[in-house]
Amino acid sequence: MQWQYKPNPDSAIVKRLQNELNIPEKNAFLLAQRGILSFEEARRFFRPQLSDLHDPFLMKGMNTAISRIEKALEKNEKILIYGDYDVDGTTAVSIVYSYLTEFYDQVDTYIPDRYSEGYGISVQGIDFAEKNGFSLVIALDCGTKAIDKIAYAKEKGIDFIIGDHHTPGKILPPAISFLNPKQPDCPYPYKELSGAGIAFKLIQALQQRKQQPLDDIMPFLDLVAVSIGADIVPITGENRIMAYYGLKQIEKNPRAGLRALSRSKQNKTLDISDLVFTLAPRINAAGRIKHGKEAVKLLVEKDLSVANRFADEIEVYNEERRGYDQKITIEALQQIIDQKEENRFSTVVFDPKWHKGVVGIVASRLIETYYRPSIVFTQSNGVLSGSVRSVSGFNVYDALQACSDYIIQFGGHKYAAGLTIAPEQFDNFKAKFEEVVKNTITETSLVPEILIDTKLSFKDITRKFFNILKQMAPFGPGNMHPVFVTNGVNDTGYSKKVGKDQNHLKLSLRELKSGLTMNGIGFNMADKTDLVKSGAPLSIAYTIEENYWNNKVSLQLRIKDIKPVYEQPE
């Protein structure tokens, strides 16, 4: 791994923040490094305020959307809430459905089937709306590129409001209202909302129009926080505010569905990583293995005993998903070896038997072994469906755009996307994608990178330092968990392999300069055991966390990498 140090902030600013905030120098350093340069900016960072949420009517199309919904309510029209089958889509649908059903009963939900319909707005979904008398469809987390589908719906007299956050193409969908801060000439100040974030802005606008208090819809921020974590959007600006209050909602009074899913975590304060690694995979498992509507059913349920039953069912899907994930990852890695493709700039693999619900996870797994943009294809409904994952610094959406001659359709973000191609175009697409990646990727993007915030001595790791560090949460893109380096540590003699498969490394380390010791854990780092046990001086890259054990709480290092003693180049 490359250890890349972030630039040091201005020392005068660090000193001023240290004095004005009465915090340790290293905390002030981290704030200044994140562009927080004054007492007032620090106050807003540490204490996000709901009053700083933007007016939803600044979003292009919001006035039209609210007027159309009000007309539907007035005329007792049937409204269909339509969304994608992943976490962002199902949470977005659950927010708007739960809100509307508090005062209106002509509402239902629709989640497309991953296998028979695929991603986004489908002909089947529009036909369902027509057959069942829905005259207004609110599509969330999808629809930006559904030009033909929206035109088809218009022919049938069905109006669409689209609330999406995916990058628009040159042609926008002909919906009654298109809510997407990334569309050209949208004046909305914050462009990085998740799909559920846009769903929240929609209900915030409805709430404002009804002249009802914002506090009444704060409970919906629990689902927004889950979507922010799962969809890997930046935790900056408005997203930071919503994630901050959403986590508080989950901690104090979560909806029944989230309480049921997080039963094993009830003694621990949940953070964004818990949402990403505990709740999100389970919500996703419904759409991957059975149907996304199962996730919505759980998330809108108010009875805890019923939610517990739904959560038990979803846990079964999650275990099934894990099995597929492990099996297909092994097969995909073997395919790379068999085809002698270990030294390519990209990974593109295909097997018609692979489960469509886990190919995205497998693409991420392949990056763990071969650090390069990866696509995993399977066959579905006569076409090849692929999930794409990228590496740091490489825009895979742009790469797909350059391959569009061989693609039926695609959509997504800088680091994750989906696409479909004709089976006969597989070889052409694979060759073109490799060519594009080879010609555009930088050398540094092909080596995993750890971004280091600063060096620390073990004497810097005090309870006061950590308590202030904790207040910098929620962590995620745009505000990553600070990563530190300590040079010149060695094993106290008590480091050892742990875990069922002995694949983790529990560390007991002494800093040579200060003589202080710290415990640490390196997950999947058993291969570093000989290096650690050699007694040689080491450099460690790590984050700091609390360890809960036998009703005691202590600080420990979450190790990210270990090298023979290494100094930052001057």
C-alpha cells in the first residue's frame, strides 16, 4: 500500500483554533486540515443545526412537484411510490410512503424485480400503474435516464415525478417534475444528496407547504442516514446534518424495522460504519435474493413484533447472499487465473450462471485482490448484466461513456455503476474497456492508497483527544475517519493471531521513544505476524476506536497497515 500524507495546514491557523477552542494541538490540526478555519466554522461542524438545511423549494422542479401532489390529494388520485431495489431506493420509497400514509390512504409502493425487470423504471411497472388506476407515480433513486419509459407512461396518461441523484445525460426525462440537483441550471446549493435525501427534501417541501413544523418529520432522518452510508455519498454539508440527526434518531428511537435489524448492536452506539456493514447488507439482501419489496415492508412496519419476524426472514436471505458471494468470488478469481489476466489494467469476467443479486459485491471483492476497475457480468433476460466497481481516483462512469458503442444502457456514479450489453458484444466491450482504462488510469490509481492525516506519538492518544475526535463524526467520504502513523514501535511479546480461522492479528505494541504501550487489532492481517514478532522497529498506520470488553471500555488502534520502520519523506 502507498502511504500518502495529506498536506499540513497553516500552523498559525492550528494555533489559533487550539487556543479559541481549548483543544489539543492535534485536534486543531485535524480541523484545519479539513478546511475548518474559525471558531464559527468549528461550531457548525461539531454541532450541526437543522436550521442550516436548505429550503427544498430551491430545487428545480420542486414547486411543480408539490403542486402536482396537492392536486392528486385533492382529487383523491391513486399515487404509486416507485423506487430502486437497493438500500437507497427502498429507504427513499419508505420515507415518502410512510409520510403520505399518515394522512392519505390512496398510496402504494412498487419496487421492480431485479431479475425480470432490472434496474430503474420498467414497462412492467408502468403497466402495473395503468392496470391498477395509478395516475401519479413518484419515482425515487431512478428515472434520470428513463426517457423512453416516461414517454410511454405519458401516452397512458400517467404523470411522473422523478426524484433522483444520478448523473443526467444530455436529454432529460419528460416528467411532470424532475428533481435532481445535478441537472443543468438547478440552483439547489448542495449537489450530493442521496436518493433518500431527495425523498426527504420532497416531504420537507410538503411539510413547509402545509405550514407544519420541521420537527415532525425528523424521525424520517433515520432512513436518510442509512442511505447516506450505504450509497457512499459525501458526508459533507447537508448530508452531514442529516446523517448526524439520523444517527441520533436511530440511537434514541429507531423505527421498528431498524430496531429489529440492529438487535445485536443494542448495547453499542451505532455509527455510519455500522449502518454500512450491519444494516445495509441486510436491507440489500431482500432485493438480491428475493424481492426489494420485502425491505420496504420491513422499513414501513410499525409493530416491533411483526418487524422482528420480517427481520428474521431477511437474515435468512442475507445468509444465502453470503454463500453466493463466497462461491462466485472464488470462481471469478479462478477465471482470471485460467485466462491469464492477472496483469491487465481492468477485470471483466462473465458466467451466465452467476447470481445477479451479488455480482456487485463480487466486483468489490475482486478489487481487494486485483486493485483495478472491475466488472462482473451474468446473463439475464437475454442480455448480459454487469456491475462495475472502481478504484480510488478513476471515474468508471466516464470510462463506460467511452465504451457506449458496445453498451445497451448504463448508469451510476464515479465509483460504481451498472450496465447491460448484448451477449455478442462481450468480447468487443471487454477489449474496449481494457483499452480505455489502460489509456486513462494513472499509476497511483493502480496501487491501494492509505491517506494519512498526521503522525502521532502514543502520548498524544489521550481520552480528551479521543473524545474530541469522536465529535468529528459522522465519518465517511468528504470527512473520513482520521488515519494516523506512529513510527518506531515494536511488539511487547504479546501480539498473536486470533479469530476462528486465525486470520486476524491482535497487537500489543510499545513505542520505543516514549515507552508507552497500546493494544491494536489488524483484521485479516495474520500475514504480518512474522514481521511483528521479529521485534524489529515498525511503522503503523491506524485509526483509533473504543474497544468494549467485559464491561470495560478502552482505546485501541484499528491497524490499517504495518511496514518496517518508515519515515515520511521530507
